[in-house]
Amino acid sequence: MSLKLQADSLSREVVGDIIRMLKLAWTWTRFMNRRSVTSSLTDSLLRLDTLSGLPCRSGTHKSLLSCSAVSCAKDWSIPRGKTVCRRWLTMATGGKDQGTQKRTNRLCNEKSPYLLQHAHNPVDWFPWGQEAFDKAKSEDKPIFLSVGYSTCHWCHVMERESFEDADIGKLLGENFVCIKVDREERPDVDKVYMTFVQATSGGGGWPMSVWLTPDLRPFLGGTYFPPKDSMYRPGFKTVLLRITEQWKNNREALVSKGEHILEALRKGTAIAASEGETPPHCPDVMERCFQQLASTYEEEYGGFRESPKFPTPVNLRFLFSYWAQQKTSTQGAQALQMALHTLKMMALGGIHDHVAQGFHRYSTDSIWHVPHFEKMLYDQGQLAVAYITAYQISGDVFFADVARDILCYVSRDLSDKSGGFYSAEDADSYPTAESTEKKEGAFCVWTHDEIKSLLSQPVTEATVPATQADIFMHHYGVEEQGNVQSEQDPHGELKGQNVLIVRYSVELTAAKFGLSVDRAKEILREGRQRLAEVRRQRPRPHLDSKMLSSWNGLMISGFAQVGAVLGEQMFVERAKRAAQFLKEHMWDPVDRKLLRACYRGEEMEVEQIASPIPGFLDDYAFVVAGLLDLYEASLEPEWLEWAEVLQERQDQLYWDKVDSGYFSSDPNDQCVLLSLKEDQDGAEPSANSESALNLLKLSHYTGRAEWAEQAKQILAAFSIRLIKVPIALPEMVRALMAHYHTLRQVVICGQPDSEDTISLLACVNTHFIPNKVLLLADGNTESFLYRRLPVLSTMEPLQGRATAYVCKNFTCSLPVTSPTDLRRVLLDSHSP
């Protein structure tokens, strides 16, 4: 939807349109995916045909902020004094190597990999902070705000084309105060101005380009701009000249328009529970969410659109929970098939890195073949949970292997020695050490001749003449001219290259060459290992070594849940190391606050900026969720105890005492113009959705009924959204289901290291029981759980054997001591 906002006035009808638009749940936004979207604000003050003295095509009425669909889907003041800019030679710029540049700007004092990528631009960049705001006010200049992230392809493109251009840098410096923001460091800033861009253009994406008044009010915004004018599209320089002219001659209209839009956004983004309002009726919401997902499901290859296709783990987790409540119905079977088929086709596709493990961001086609090659930590954490859930339900070891595969990648390539997890790997890299231009996917793709040469050993057991390469290339769809279609490669970067995709089952591949299945598996495994060795010699993509609390929380959940289900303690230990890292480096015990981020230093040490960025709502929500999963995997109550502390702090900082629900950022921050409540589960779950689930679980772990009431209030506050478009909030629908059905407490009474206790715990962990909490009652009445839940003292082992109690509100079924009996009770939908 595109709103055409005229510069001279903003009618009441348009304001109403903005408000209505902002309430439409299926507006595709950057919260759902880092996707390419179109920004197309039509504004009379920026039409090409009104530009005096500039070339234009007669009759063209495209906005200066109109651009093609090419955008990628927090520091405060800089300390004064001596600064030394470190040389980050490995940082991706998407273009030529700029490592030996002498020019620097004040971003060289930052630690964000994205800001450091721009430290050598001929642009007078400021980080977000008071120094920049004061300069804009004292010089009476508008602010140019540029927001992106370090692995954003089109951010690299705009940097290379515009921000490395000295003439554009001079134009920016003379007429604007320029602020560069890493959206992953400052999601609060990003969300406010992205909301503005979406409302005024109908789209959004990164890089995001917004022009603000000195008091931070936006008046124009867009995404990527090419450097020069084209037939229908103005270039960035033209945009800057026109805005400069309008700031001088038509400032009042700009400011007035921006203020009107902001006021409309304040009203349109408000989320509140009416007095006495209750959550919507769960069966209706659950069914509508399923039907909306089913209507977008693509049957042949899975997923929920034709292309591009995104993993959307929140959708898959909802489908699993829906199936668990509807096992005997046709719809339940359909939901399970949708989720399992999608996960299987993703794992077979090119979006899955068959050589070095892990998943890329999304697929550019409908068959999960050619990906956008960046890898994000938050995808790995959520997909590990989705795949291990698929294994719990289906018993198919294929899904367990994929879950292990993801954790192998994260352990090897996204792990810091401190225990934290890095944020991302870029899509772009140099094809060879001698290359001067980066290409998308260069690190991951292969030519036919490369593989033929690397895997040239003959396979003597084959019934037809064949080398390892013949078998490998047949199985993974390698073609002599490359297997990437031109429509998936608009810039020709993948010409002649192959993205590995499983074309045949191992059984069919074995049969074609007359091999046993085990021998075929061995050949394919050896081939992957050989390619991995060669790949390690290639120039690596840029690593975003920033460590975020929120994404680390998601990854802790992944390691904890996979470790618990598979009974593989090394994964649980890795989750514990990450949790300890958060406690040591991201928790301020004095102010009792989480921090947003920390960074890897030049000597591989953990660094922090002079004024650390406080954590946001998603940091608290995702870390609490990770700690709850870690408790169930380790049964160490210290993680529950810290989760309780974090939840209390989250309530103090972000809870809306008037209208319920949580604000995404500090509502008292005067530099953030809108107090928003995230209302969409997308690439990551919304923090309100995650918090509703956390509160329900914590109420059972701590006996604090007020937290169950808070969860209820969240569900009531989002009731309109849940009723009309639950597909926008599948994770919150899961919370609604947990509220409606009431969580079951599974209490194991026994010693944690005894064999009978371990057997009962394994029974619980190997079954998918979505609405439950797991507790260990080990008889230590001084421990956290016994202090919070005195009822545990009444539960004891029977005849000296570990005993399980399955309860609702601690009204329990008869205790059982064998895994077989426990399984029966757990799977009985009518048990307490």
C-alpha cells in the first residue's frame, strides 16, 4: 500500500489512511524479513520535473524517494581527546579493498562493525548521540540519518556508489549533519524511523535513508538511492540538492508535514487493552491462524510464498503446536505435513550450506535453491529448535542431523572464546586472494571443473565408470555451465557457478551407480569434507563479531533444547557457557540492567564502548526464554533464579502500566520519538509474544500469579490483531494456546545424576509436549525452587525410586516411576 502524501497539506482522510494502514497485520515489513522491498513516496516537492536546472525527462512524475526493489530486506557521544582509528582490513564494503585509506572520520572510534565499515568514507559521519543533535541545532541544519547493518548487501552498494564519492560527501557535509546507525545496535532508532518510512512510502528496507529536523522529527524518507539520475529515477545527489533547496525555501511545510505524520503514527501504532478486556477465544484464533497459513502454503516445495522464500521458524513452531492440539483431525495432520515438508525441503535446498553447515538468510527462488548468502545467528538458533522439534514428533533422524549440523556451524564459525555468539556472516566475499571486487556467494559456490578436479578418484565399486566427482555432482545437481538461472543472478555474479542442492535421495544416487547406500553416503561425506578443506583456503566473508544479548538468548535456546532432546551434554554445556558469558559481560549487577551489545577486540578480547547501550525489550525477553530452556536442559536452578531477576527488571523498565503490554524500548528516552510495541512475529518473534510465554512459565516456576495475569493482559492488548490477522503473530497465538489450555507441571523427584532420574527426564525430553514446564525436585528444601514452590516438599520419591508427577496447578495425576507409564500420562490429553 502506498500513501501519496502531498507536501502542502495532510488531509484528515490521509491521516485516517495512515492509521488504518498501520493496523493491517499483513503489511510486509522489515520486522518479518530482511527482504528487498520498494520505497515509493510520491511527493510533489521532489518530482523530477520540478527540479530547476537539472536534467529530467518530460512527463516523469516519479518521486525522488522512489526506488526499485533493491534494498536489503548506538553509541552516544564520542569521547573527546586522542583517538586512534584501528584498521579493519577484513570488513566488507561490497567493493574494492579500502584497507589502506588514510582518510578517517569519527566513526573510527566506534566498535560496531557496521559503523567501522564507514569510518573511511569522505562523509562527516556522527554516531547517534547528543554531539550530532547539538551540531544540527547550532548550525540549523537538517539531519541525514542512514541506517543499515554490516552484512546488508545494498548497504555495501550504496556505500560504494555514494558514501565513498568525495563530491557527495562534500554535499552532505555542507548541508546536513550526517548520522550513521547500526540497526542491530539501536533497534529503537531503526523501528521509529522505519515506521515513518513505511507509512509514507508503503515499503521499507535497508539501507534506510531519512531526513530529520534538528529536533529529530522526520520529514522525508526512503531506502537505497542510486548515485546518478536515470530515466525514471533520481540519483542520490539530486535528492540531496532538492532537499537542501526545500529546507531553505519551504521549511515550514516540511516540518509541518512531518509533525502531522508523527502524530498520526502515535495514534495508529497505539496498542492497548480496554478495562476488563480478556484474551480472545483461543480455538477461533488458533483455527484462523492455521487457515491463513494454509492459504499461503506452497505445496510442492513447502514454505509460505512463491519467492523469495524465508525460513519463518515462528510459523513452523505454531504448526507443531497446532498439531499437538489437533492430532486426530484432518487439519492437524495437514499442519504437521506443512511443517515437516517445509523443513525437509529447506534442508535439501541450497539455502542449507551442505559443505560448511548452517542456513543462509533466504531463498531467491521458490525451490530453496539459490539463497541470499548471508548467515544470521537468529536464524540458526530458531531453526535448531524447529528441526529438533520435528525430530521429537516424527522420530526421523534426518531432522536431528540437521539440528546438529546447525550447532556445528555456530560452534565453529560464530563462537567467541568468551562463550558468546557472533551476529552474522556476510553474503559477499572476494573470489580469490588477488580479487579486488567482492561477489555475492563467492565463498560458497563451485564450478563444475573445480569439483571434477578435487574429487577425481575413481570409484571402483561402481557398476559404471565413475569418479567421486561424478557421484557427487549427480547427487548435488552440479552442471557444467552452472546451475543458477539468470533470473536468480541479475548481476551475473554466479555465472558458471553451482549452488549445491540435493537432487536425489541417497538411495537413488546409490542405485544409479550400483553402490550400496552406505558406500554412497561415504563418498558424499568425503566429497563434502574435501570441499570444506578447499573452502577454508578462500577469502572469508566479513564476520560481524558484535555480540547481542537478544540473539545470544535465541542461540542458548537452540543449544539447550537440542542437547536436552538428544541427550548430548556438550550442547547443554555450550548453552551454559553462553549464559555465563551474558552474566559476565552483558549484565550490570550494580544497575541491574542487561546491556545490548559487546564486541570482539583486536586481541580477541571482549570489549565494550565508553557508554554501553542498555538492553532493549527483546534482549530481556529472549535471554529469559533462553534461561528457561537452559534450566529444563540442565536442571540447575541458578538459571531460573536469574530469569526471575531479569523478568522483574523487564517489568520495571518496559511494562505499560496504563494500557498493558511492553514497550520495545525505554518510553522515557526523549531521543526516541515513538513508544512502540512490536506487533509482528517475523524473522524473530516479537518480544511481547516471547514475554507472554515467559510470564506463563515463570508463574509456574515461581508461584507468582501476577505474572500469569500479566501474560493475560498482553494477550488482551493484542486481541484485535490476534482476532483479525493471527498470521502476523503466530508466536503469540502459541502463548494464547498455553494460556487457554494451562501449562502442565512435570515434576521429577529424584537425584539429578541417578540412572532412574535420567531415564524419566529422557522420556520427557524426547516427546513434544508444548504446554508444559519441567521441574526437578531433588529434596534440597533450601534451593530456589523449594523456596518459591513449598508444595514441592510434599512430593517425594516412591520406594526410593525417582518418581514423576504430572500436574495442572499442582493438582496431580498418580505418581509414576517408569518411563513407559510416564509416557502414557504425558500423551494422555485428559491427564491433569
